[in-house]
Amino acid sequence: MERRRIGAGSLEVGAIGLGCMPMSWAYTASRRSGEDSVRAVHAALDAGASLLDTADMYGPFTNERLVGRVLKERRRDAFVSTKCGLLVGETHIVANGRPGYVKRACDASLRRLQTDVIDLYQLHRADPEVPIEETWGAMAELVAAGKVRALGLCALGARAQRRAGAGMHDATVRQLERVQQVFPISCVQAELSVWSPEALEALVPWCASRGVGFLAAMPLGNGFLSGTLTPGQGFEPDDVRARHPRFTAEMMAANQPIVAGLRRVARRHGDSVTAAQVALAWLLGQGRHVVPVPGTKRERWAAENCAAAELRLTDEDFAEIAALPPAQGSWD
């Protein structure tokens, strides 16, 4: 698989990563299986998807332990990325960016991941009660201590950034400019997909101009762009899509032309090519610094996603995708 660089240093990853979150967080709990998830991680590594993206809040903690089971056997094959800064309570999630907490969180993640070093340590969310420079400074000390190789920042959600006259990622760009004064940032993670392309306006170019990597989160639109979901199928109450405006039966039906367009492009490349692979290949075409991180908990989908790295879209393909109707329904 093609290799892509994370930041200006020597850290490289496969062109497509693996998002481990669905294995223990946000999606239907009844369909989770630790053994199936471990096989999915192995399948992704076998296919060259070296980047494994997790976070201490997923589970919480169980996702890192699951990834740690694989790292114990295959640490040399993996580029491990995890996150800190969010605490999960029974009814809510809060940010914690206090330096002492960040350092304790890193040590705990190292133990769960069964590794001596984290390749990419990301700040999940900035704490509004702590200057981001203090949090980032503590993370930089982890690099100096040899516990972390590089630092990354996750973009704020769209809802958190909306205000009159503001761009979608203005607040994140301001955070990036601040932390860059403390310690170099190697990677930014934000949602980016065919039906949520907003990061292309400012965030992806910001990264490209500074040699910073970009991890495309939710590259398949929480499964919608795979074409495997049926309008009105319903979701179990613990599935984040059960409460999402884009996953009502009405909105799923209204957005089917997007999936149909991806399928048309896929057919031009062969019967075995899928809409999901086209969606991932489109992301790879957005810049050499862009690495899609599709989430899955099944071996089959992990292998299929990785195969998208070999798909080369044409100018005609990109033009057809650009002409697809924008997604309906708020992503918030």
C-alpha cells in the first residue's frame, strides 16, 4: 500500500488507516465482538493499513485494551494513534486539559495499549477552563520524555463552531495557530467525506501549506456512503445514528442520489469495486497529506476499505462526484 507522511518528520503510515471506535463505542452494542474486532485489526494490518486510531474515551478504555491485544503481537506493523482530553460520565462527557491529568492519561493509555510509546497523541477536545497552550505544553513534555512521538489535534465539531459570519473550522484554525507557537503539530483529525466536505474549505489547505497530516474521520459518513444501509431500517437506541438528523428514514431516502452516484463511478472501474471504495479513493485524491480513517469492526470491511488505496479515479470520476447534490439534513 502507498505510504503517506504524518507531519514534516519521518513518521509514515499506510494510505488508509483503521478507525477502531466502532468496536466498542457509539455503534450498536449487540453487534460488537471482541474476537471479530481483533480479526478486523489484523486484517487491516495485513493489508497495509498501519495506522490504528483509538482514544481512551472509547468504551471508555476498552477500545485501547482491544488494540493493545494486537499491539502485543504486532507492534512493529502498527502506527498507534490515541487521544486524551475527554472524560466520560454516566450522562455526559466533559473536557479535561489540566497538565497533570494529561500526563496521567498518557501513562494509562500506554499500559492499556501494551506499548512503550504512542506514535501520535491527539488532543480530543480543548478544555475551556484551561488555556490550550498549557495542555499542549504538557503533551510536548511527553514527547521529550519519549512516551509520545508526535502530537495531533482533533477539530471542533460543527455545532461548537457555528456563529454568525464564522467559517466551519475557524475556531479550530485559531487553536492550531496557538499550539504551533508551543510545539509543532504533526496531524489534524476532522470529519471529511463526500457528503461532509466542509474541511476542504480551510482546514485541509491549512495542513497542506504547513506540511501537517490530515486524518479524515467518518470518511464513509457513518456507513451511509457504503450503500449498505436501507432508509427506514432503524437503529438500536445505543447507536449514535438513532438520534442523528441525517439518519431519519426521510433524510436517508433523500440522500440516496449520493450513493447512486458513487455506485455509477464504481461500475466504471469493475464489478468488484464498491461505493465505499470510491468514497475513500475520492479522499485520497484530496492531497498527499490526507489519510482516510474508516471505522469498522468486521474483517471483511477492513480488507475492502484497504483495497481502495489501489483505486485510481479519473478526472471524469472526480467531476461526477463534484456534481452530486449536497447532503440534506444537519450533521449536528
